[in-house]
Amino acid sequence: MDAPEYFEPPSSYMTPPPSPGKRRRQLRESEETDGNMSLEQYIYWADDYRKSTVEKPLPLPLRYERPEAQYSLDGPRFQSFVPRIFKILEENGIREDQAVARMLLVSRPGYPGGATPVLTLVIDINQGVLITRSLGVAKDQISRLMVTNGILDVEVELYDPQRAYMPMLSPLGPEEPVLVAYRNVRQELIDYIHERLDHDWRAMSIFGFGTKDSTVKPAVVILVKPKTVHDWKTVSHKLSYILRGFPGISIEFLPGHVGDIHGRSFASIPNRMQPTPMIGSSIDEVGQPGGGTLGGFVTLEGNGIKQHGFLTNHHVVRPYAPPPHVIHAINQSGYGTERLVTNIQYPAKDELTAALDGINVEIKTVKTQMDLVLLRGRHFTNTFNPRLGLRRFAALPE
């Protein structure tokens, strides 16, 4: 059962629907999330901006690929459905200029159950900010249209890419007051999580948490193994109770590893490439492979002498290929003389390479999105129907 619709009020004054974040909190308290279920299902039920016919939808982000030409939406097999698809969307309050329909192969490599691409009619929705309607109703009607016409090998997914649940993490600065609160209850949180989740949880920390549509707010994020089944509502309530003195901190369960988190994570370019090095920054020896992480900055005082330095692992600052006698000296007494000084750089070379690769990916993504926007105006005269009018749809660029 999909979430109830929001209909336009009869008054001339339009009432905005709840924000996606508030709506997710409401749905997490609904009967649909009672009892044991997989974390993926718990996340899906609480997302009003993504509806899929897949029995167990994979969490976002997903990989989208163009299928063979015979499966294209403008091919002979699906071309006749396009006007009817847009008519269904229109009947559900979604204008033609608010939707882009594409036939895609959807997968999530590296995630359990996500390796095999699934042929899916993906409809991106941009419904504006005032009135929303349940995407589930339109999804069911479009799926019924396909099935009743013998199309049994295609899933249907409607989602609003700006509002669907795609979490993004960012680091909190050391001056954030919530860090003090977190440190005070961290052990209690860990004890309860370990008691309830045992070996199913992988990591816990506090981050700035947000999605594409939202501002970043502090949240305790618990990473758990994919497909883990628990009573997530009850666990969340208990953790919230532990944090009851700090109402500004929310609780978020996410499946997978840190590297699975999308967007503004602490692995993202804007947050890693700070103007000056800080705890957690990547460093390495100039001109050499390898490297590691910068620890805290320290000041040592003794015998009237003050020395400034930083903490890191031994292998990070040890010269990459020194003579054997230098290695022996380093292992015995560290870097106490000028002849053992090594040149360290920030950011590390691998970090710079990753940043450039990330920038190129972002550029490519933006270009693809621009192409899709332009393709919204692409007309196919063979889909013209005097009663329905000319229907348009976007396809992936050739």
C-alpha cells in the first residue's frame, strides 16, 4: 500500500505539503514500518518521492544504462505506449513538462542483488514545490497498462530526483556544539546498538546529514550490512531516547559501507580539498607513491624548547626508498636530524588524481542532464493524436 495522496485544497490559498524530510519522519511512524523488515524496505516505505514495481527496490543511488535499440522507448515495441503513459501522468497531476520517461537498464554493482541489470521504465518527476500527489497511483496504473498489453519484462519506477531519499554526508567541524553531546552519550549508543544489532552493524559516527533537497543537519549515522532485518522503528526510538537531551540530532540507518554514500560525503571533493590541511587530510611524500592520513597537530615543550608537529603513521613520513642505514636510524630514533627530513605534501597525489577524476565525472553528469533537458523538446510526429495532442518524451543521447 502506497502512502496517501496530497490533494489540492479547495481554497484559493494553496497549502504547501510537508517537506520531504518531515514527510519521511511521518512515514517512519506509520503502521507500514511496524515490526521486522529489511533496512532497504524500511527506507523505501518512508520515501514518498520514489515508487517502484520492484518487489524489493535497491536503495539509491543506482546505475542507469541505455538498453539495446530494440528496447528503446521510441522503438516499435514501446512507441505506442508513450501517449498513454503521459495521459496517465496528467490524470495524476503531473504535467508533461514535469516528466522525462526513459527505458533503462537499472543495477547497483557491488550491492547484494544489484549486479543484474533490470529493464525498467524510469520516469523522472519534477512536481514543483506546492502540491504533490502520490506517485504510487500513477506507477500502478502505468504498470497495469504494460501488463495488460503483454509487457511482462519491464519494471516501472517513478521518482523525483531532487526529493527522493539519497543521503549525503559531510563532516562536522570541531567547533560544533553537538560533538560534545555526542561524546557524552556515544558509549551508551554503542552499547545499545551492539546489543540489538550484534554483528550486523559496521560503523557509527556523527555527521552533517542531508539529501539533495534539504539543508544539512547533525545526525548519528549507523552503517549496517545490506539486507539486515530488524525492527528499525523500535531501535530508532530507543536511540532517540538516549539522545533526548539533544533534540537537534537525528538517527539515520544506512545500508552498506561508507563508500556507498552518495554526494556530499566526507569522501567528496569540496570537503576533502580544504585550503589548509586538517585532521583526516591525506598526505604523502613528495614525488613518491603511498601516503596516509594526517592526525592531530601537537605542541611539545621541554627544557625551554617548544616544537610544533603533527601525528601520523610511521610509514607515511618515512622516506620511500632510503639507504638501509637511514632506515635503521629512523626505526631507532625517528626524525631527529636534518639528514632524515622528508618532504611531505598536502593533498596527496592520489587525492589530487581522485579529485580530478571526480570533477570529470561531475562535468559528464551535468552535460548528460543538459542533454536530457534539451531532449524534452524533441517531437515524434508519429505519436500525434488529435484527441491527446502531441506527446513528447526524452531518450538518452545516441
